[in-house]
Amino acid sequence: MARSLSPRRKMMMTLSAWTVALIIFFPVLWMILTSFKTEVSAVASPPQLFTADWTLDNYAEVWARSDYPRFFWNSVVISVGSTLLGLAIAIPAAWAMAFVPGKRTKDLLMWMLSTKMMPAVAVMIPIYLIFLRTGLIDTRIGLVIALMLMNLPIIIWMLYTYFKEIPAEILEASRMDGASLWGEIVYVLTPMALPGIASTCLLNIILAWNEAFWTIVLTTTKAAPLSAFIASFSAPQGLFYAKLSAASAMAIMPILILGWFSQKQLVRGLTFGAVK
Amino acid sequence: MGQITLNQVRKSFGEVDVIPGVDLDIKDGEFVVFVGPSGCGKSTLLRLIAGLEDTTSGTISIDGKDATALPPAKRGLAMVFQSYALYPHMSVKKNIGFPLKMAGMDPAEAEKRIQRAASVLNLTNYLDRKPGQLSGGQRQRVAIGRAIVREPAAFLFDEPLSNLDAALRVGMRQEISELHQSLKTTMIYVTHDQVEAMTMADKIVVLNAGRIEQVGSPLDLYHNPKNVFVAGFIGSPKMNLIEGPEAAKHGAHTIGARPEHITVGDGPWEGVVGLSEHLGSDSFIKVDVPGIGIINVRGSGELGVHHGDRVKLNPAGKIHRFDANGLALA
């Protein structure tokens, strides 16, 4: 039964929701505002939320000083590439776990997820050395592999959840209808799980786009994505907050726009299967 | 052709023997119904024939060839599922045409077959719709259409009507029977509804705990049940089964009398009417007979007996006798 809220209670809840949302959004808002300030007003004490001398110079300078399109393109290749490669591995894996589970399938799923709990820095040295010796350092393919492996447990978990929602009888029907395993996955499973696959893609593109630890550790110049681009503005000459903010805004803008337009899909995907 | 032979087919899930070992011959063109209570293994047996489950041991032959190890697609069988199992993202036309696409059939020939199946099943006007836009009966027809386009060696039906309402179920039951008459293809039909079994089958296979209790024509099973289980399972309302001194009088451990074979009037059993249901064409009454128990009686619509009446019953119509092991006595 739907619970009806009194207008007063409803207002309180709306107010609380807005407060929480604003607290979460505040650092981003601060960064965007700072990106339009001069370096002097950016570090003014006490800090000012608004300033009188708005400027676009930071963006112009950041654009002129660095090769933004290259960083942007690297981010696109790395996030989309790692997601697609992840899907290619995760779809068959999740299919097997959802439809032909073994005795240890649940344990395996938990183990995969537990690897996400390990601090990345703990394996930094071995992974760095492996990448160095295999020539994967500062290559897009190297980062595609690294980020794919990093996000693979999440991709498999999400797809597993979506696949579990698909009635096994429909897949059996396709088998009776003469579909091979490949036919079953391509013609029946994938189209039926498409909304779930789309949400998984989106979430993983966002995760890969925002990833900053491995992208900075494993790249120098050639394959560096936007996260490294931001980091490059906090180096040798000191910290220039306004320029750093402009660079950060330029780095997050594409993914923010993508997230904005796909938020319905994302929320639907993340809560899929939670309510029957 | 659609001759199916099961030879000592066994299926176990871990330690549990679901099908302890079944032998069965299904002739080409026969309409065979597997019937039994929930959990008796009838659906498992059908899935073993379909290839959706692997046998633990034993062999399944289709048209004389060993099909035990063949995948479902290679057995030449088509199956209609309880939940219809239609592809929700495909139109009716694509659903029906899917097996033909998988078989790599020429699109022109596939189109012809789809149109023919749609016309047989009155689906021509719905070909562009998605399954979600169809009623339960129409969905079931699409599932049947998907099965018939393949022209399979045999059709397998897994409780196909149990999701339909009562009126639709009667209609679809007749449609499936008519389809069998016109196609003359072997059909294996699983149901727990013995009315479906009695009305549709050439041959009924009664299963209990994974074992075949009896195989025979519907009337054979009705008139000559081999044991107490079949006697109690076939027939509606259920046969009255009586043990104790009353059975001993007939030289048996258990006696059975069908409700429709007991007459109200003069007779050796006397009791008080409990429940009485008058359907117009029939009357169903439950009579509490001291020393015997509750006896179900089916009489004519004009029986005129009501709750609380004292009546005498005569089981002279036909008495079935069973020994202590539940087996029928000659």
C-alpha cells in the first residue's frame, strides 16, 4: 500500500534531499566557479563563493598550454575500449554463472567482488613491473587491459543479476528451436538483456573515465587520459587553482553530460532486480 | 516419422533418483499423455526426451536412432512450454520464423511456412505484434505455431494450458486435438489435469514418484486400473477407496467404487448427507457412512438429496478389488 505523506512531512523530506544533494555537489560547484576566477581571487582569504572578476582566461590558457584533444581521445579509447573488452569476457562468464551454475558459483562471484576491496596500491609495484616488461607502459592497450580487469568483477556481477531475471525456459526454447550456444547468446539473451547491458556499459565507461590511480601510474605522455591531464596542472611550477579547476571542469564535462542524459537508464540499471 | 523408445532411462539429481528407470514405447502418430501428481517426474521425463536434461543412464531412441547424447536442436523435436517461452523482443512473425532462421532456411520458403502456420492458428492479423500485446490464448497459439513450422518428428507439450483460464483451456484443448488429427504427428503431452489426459490421449502414461504405474488407453485405465494409485488418480470425482471389514467382505484389502457407479436408493450402505452440490446436469454428494467413511456419489441432476438427509447407497455398479500391496485382483 502506498504511504501518503502529509504536506509538511513531504516538504521536510524534499528539503533534506536537496540539502544532501547540494552537499554532495558542492565540491563540483566550487571547482566550476573557481575555474572562472582569476588565480588571485581563487586563493582569496577568506574564500569567496562569488567574485566580481569572472574570466574565461583559464580555459583559454589550459587549452593553449596542453593538447586537450589528445587526452580526451585517450580517455574515450580507454573507457570505451575497456568496457567493450570487459563485456566480451563478462557476457559468456555471466551466462555460465546464471544458467549453468556450479557448486562454487556463488563463492566465485564473492571472490571476484572481494578483489575490488583490495587497495590498488598493494599491487602497484608488481603490475607496474609487468607492464614495464611487456611494453604495455604508456600504451592505450595497456590501460584498456588494466581498467578492464579492474572493472570486470562489477561488469560480471551486474550482468549476472540481469541474466538471472531472464526465464531459463526462453533460452531452452531457443535451444529446442535449433539455436547454437552462440545463437542463443546473440539472438535471445543479449537482446533481452539489452537495457541491463546498456546500464553496465554506461556505469563502466564512467568508472573507467574517472579512474585516476592506474591511469596516472601506468602512463606518462602518449596514452595519458584526462585524469592525467588534470594531474599535469598540479606540477612543478606550483598549484594554480583556477587553471587546475578549469582543467578539471574540461575533464569531467564530457562524462557529466553523458551521465546527465543517461541518468534514467543508469538508475534503472542499478536498481534492476532489486524490486520484483 | 516420430517413434520414440525409452530404454531403462534413469535420471538422478545428486543422491535423489527422480526417474529410477523407465521403459516406454511411443508409436508414430500417437497422442501420449504423461499424467501424475506434482513432482512425479513427468516434466523431467519430457525434458529428458527433449534433450534439455541429460540422462543418468539408459537410452532414448528417436525413429530407431540413438538420440541419448544428441543436443535438443538435433533431435528433430519441437516443444511448447507452460510459460509459452516466447521471445518478447521479437514480433509474432519472427517468433514463429525463429526455428526456420536457425535452420538456415530460404527466406521465401520460411515466409510460406510462417503464413501457413499463422493461417492454421488464426494468427494472420497478429503477425506484426509483440508477444506482450497478445492474450494468453494467442500467445499459446504463437508457441504452437513456432513448433509446427519446423515440421518436427514429434511435439512435446509441457503443461501448455495450465496458465489459461478454464473456458480458454477447453477451447485450446480441442484445438490441440484437432491439430493432432490433421497433422498426425506424434505428440507427447504432460499434464496433471486428468480431464485433459482422458479427453486428448490415445495412450495415457500414469506416473508416480518417477515410476510408470500403468500405460493404456483412457478407458482401459478407467475401467481396469492396475493398482490403487491409478484407480484413485484416474476419474473425477475420485474413486472411493475403502479398507477394513467392508473390503474383507469382498475378499480384498481395499475396494474401490467410482462415485458414478454408486446409486442412491436401496442398498447396504446407510449414512447422512454432508455436502451436496447440484450442478443441474449432475449432483455430487458426500455421505458419511458409519464404519466405512465419507463416500462420494455422483448422481443425476434430479437426485433431490440435500444436506442432513439419511440415504442408502448401493455400490453394485462395479467394485474394484485390490490386495494388500495395492495391486488389482482379478
